[in-house]
Amino acid sequence: MTLPDTPSSPAGADRTFQVDLRGLVDLLSHHLYSSPRVYLRELLQNAVDALTARHSLEPDAPADAFGIRLYADGSVVRVEDDGVGLTEADVHTFLATIGRSSKRAEKIAEQRADFIGQFGIGLLSCFLVADEIHVVSRSARTPGAPAVEWRGRGDGSYSVRTLPASARPRPGTTVTLTPRSDAGQWTRPVEVQALARHFGSLLRHPVTFDAGTGGPGTAVNPEPAPWSRTYPSPGARSRALAAYGEEVFGFTPLDTIELDLPAVGLKGIACVLPEAVPAGRRHGHRVHVKGMLLSEQAEEILPEWAFFVRCVVDAESLRPTASRESLYEDGTLAAVRDALAERLRAWIARTAASDPDLLGRFLQTHHLAVKSLAVHDDEILRMLLPWLPFETTDGHATLDEFARTHRTVLVTSSVEEFRQVAAIAAAAGLGVVNGGYTYDRELVHRLPEIRPEVSVADLDPATLTAHLDPVDRETELAAAAYLAQARDALAVFDCDVALRTFQPASAPALLLDSREARHERTRSQLAREQQGGVWGDILGHLHQEAPRAQLILNQLNPLVRTAVTIDAPELARTSAEALYGQAALLSRRPLRPAESSLINRSFLDLLAHALRKDS
């Protein structure tokens, strides 16, 4: 396989590349193939392609007339097929030339789509486990053709000789490998049988395995794919497909969706996961091409939002990459991805219309996936939005349930904002939905498209403040001095202070401060610090008048009623800082360094005051 050097070639003459076979095999093992185990897949693939060509020569032969036989006894691995075979010329042309595939032969190239392989380097994968490849073949194209023997060695050399017809009485090919000592884990009989089942369980040609024990061979693929079998009833079919999904993936599917795309010869199933998965985590799918396993991690077969299923499919027209371990991204794959996405949408629609119990279990588990789909799919939005669960001031509820109680739905822009107001808004009778999670705010705002009688608005601090009861004038005047001290103490946080009454009475204070307002105040501070510079000009143009934070003190709380009577300025300031810190902690938002410092300082100051008073 390594061409001789040509030092006598005239200057300027074209030369032919030389190939270092050992270097090429090292390249294949480390960069093209994921594991040495692919050698058996390549041998099976070559055998299947040879059988396909044989059937094209003898189209009237029964489908099971020709097969593949594997043998492994620990000392050799042998793969024999009843395929089209090779002539001596074919051997020189196809086995001795790296990169040329027998599928490019004149009569076969016209039927290229009938073959699994697209590249002529598959046989080289055998050098991952053996130093020599021994091939004996007899062509079915030429009546009376002799058998041909080819021996390829890892050093790049090979030999060819013809053998008497008795060396191989019938057309076909036998490939024999003598494994290296370091390849035992891939060539032991039990491993060869397992690999054959792994790669070839859905092959359409009969494949048998013989472990050299003297007994009959074991069928590798005794039954056709489960979706190709006939069943006594639709229920029996559903149970069989679910059992196959459990066997392949190791979980009991919530439901099984049958997939069938005749245009590309694709059949298979999608198994709905019984447990939720993080958004965006894409599971690998099991993809076979013409029965041969191509990949167990083919993420590209489905869109990103379909992370609630795992698929196993067998296709005729998908194109494998050079390593035959993933799919080539082309127009066919894009069309298949869109068509499978449509099948999943149709399943959701069918389930919503006919099986509310299953729909409930599905949404409870995979609501995030459905939300991501509903954002971009109006049909799914109209169908499922009222049934999707959200976090609300009434607890976790569907929008349909929530809209029956609240004709005006308020939605927060962040989780922390919801945490700040949830208890007080619920006590005030306001219906608030947590819009801080992915997709939620956008979806809640589209509720009027489904329920026109419902209005949706972003929660504004002023809206909540308006629902808090004011205190009477005398109480306000009595607390005026304290409120002034509190505003002065909290001015560094751009925070106003007000006195109201609200439920629950156990809450001493409520801090209303949106993320956007904090960002705007930070921008303003930077603009002041950079005044006159380039950044100052830029930040100045971006400046908007941000609402100040508001610390709402609850007059119904006993601690607040005591605090507003404090007449000692320093103690009043300290108590206001402590109330601010406690309200900031309850909001569950990240604390700024100055706020953390304030909480520590106010706690120590109050502790010192209490100790002095006791002494």
C-alpha cells in the first residue's frame, strides 16, 4: 500500500503521494473512530453491502437466501458472507488502494443509495486489532471465476494469489483476522457476539455467530425490528414498542410515539422520558442506517426543544459521516428533523384531545420543554398554555385555574421580585405570577390570546403600594421624626421609607426594589464618578430616571410600632438599618457588599445597646 520512491523522475514531473499505513491507522484510531470495536461494524457493513449487490444480481432470490456468518474462538475472528464477491482485478483495484470503495464500481455506483458505506477506508479499521487481514473471495459476477486470496499487512505490504475453485465453492467473501495480544478485549468470543448484536440487531439479512464450541450458530438478529412486526392488536403493539424502548434505554417510557417517514424510509419510536431533565440537555438518540447501528448519541436528529424524548430509528436515506458514527448535516437531515418535530407536536395535540390523564402526567414532568415549544409554536400555545403550571401567589397552579380567580394577572420580571411580594400580594388579594423562570413571563403575557376576558400586566411597585392600607394622619405625624431618621440612614441605598398597614402582621417590613432599578442606580453612580470622561458621556446618555427603592414599614407589626417611637437619633438609625437588612434578606436577592456590612453593623450596634441597657 506504500508506493515506491521514484528518485529518477525528471524534474517537474508529477509524482504520486506515498502513504504510511501505520501512520494512517494511528490517525484512524485516535481521530476518526471512537473505539477499536468499530472493526466488527466495518466488517459487517462490507458484508451487508456485498449481499445488497448480490441481490441486485439475483433479484428473484429469497430475502434470506444469503446471509452472514461470524466465528470467533479466541485465536481468530472470521466474517463470512454470501455476497457478490471479488475478482482478482477487483482485489487489486479495491483492496490495495486506500480510499477507493467497491461501491464505486461501474455497475454498483448507480445504486449507491442501496449501500451503507460511502468511503473506502473501512477495511483499514481491522488493523486496529490485528496486524494482518486475510481475505478469500469468489465473484458471483463471473461464472466459473476462481477464488482469490489477499493478505494485507500492517507494514503496508500485501500479496494476491488465485486459488482453485474448491477453496471457496460458492460466491462470497471470508475475512479472517488474527488478533494482536493487546486486542483481546475486542476479539474474545463473548465480546464479538456482543458487538455483533450491538451493531447488527436490526440488520435485514440473517446473521449468525459461532463461538467454536461445536454447537449450532446463534442468531444475532432473530427477529425484525419491533415496528416491522405484526401484532394481534394495537394494544399489543404499543406494549411491545414500550418494552423495546425500555430494553434499549433502560427506563419505562411515559409513552411511546411511533415514527414513520416513508419519504426517507425512516421508522422507529420516540420514548417519552418518565422524569424531568434540565432545559437544553440534549439526549443522544440511537440511529440505525439500513439496519446497521450508526450512533447512540445522535443529537442532531431532533430539535433542541425535544429533550423530553429519546429516539431509536432506522433510516434508509440518511447520510453517515466518514467515521460512520454520526450523521452528515445536509438538507435531508434538516427535513427529517423538521418532520420528526411535527410528529412530536402531533402527539402532544392528540394526547391533549384524547388522554387528559396522560397529558397531566406529561406536563407535570416536562412542562419546561412544552413551554419552550409554546413560545415559538402558536398551535401548542393555544392548546396547552391554560394547562401549564406556574408559580403563583395561590401556589403552583395552571393558568386556567389562576385566571378563574384573578381576572387581572400581574407578572413579576424576576424570581427575587416574586419572593419579595408574594406573601403580601396574596394577603392583599392580588394575583401575581412568578415570571422570573425561563419562558414564563413571555407566556403569561400571551394568556389574553387564549382567555380574552383576562388582562395581564407587569407588576409595578406602585401597584402593590396602592393596595397597602395607609395609616391614619395622627399615626403618620407621630412617626414623622423616626421616618426622617430612617430616610437619612438609608439614603446611601437610594431608599425611601414609608409607613403602611398590611398582612401578614408578622412581616415587619417590605423592600420594593427591582433589578432594573438597581442597575440604573449603579449606572448613574458610575456616570457621576466618570463625569467629564468618555465613559461618563456614554453612561450619561444611557441614564434614565430610576425609581428609588422603597422600604415599607408595617404598622401592624409590634416591632415596628415600638421602633417608630424611638427618640434617640442613633438608635433610630440603627433600627431602620436593621429593618432594611432583614427585608433585604427576606427578598432572597444577592446582597451588595455595603448591605452585608450594614446588616453586621446594625446587629452589633443593637446587641451593644441591649447589653448597656441590661447593665
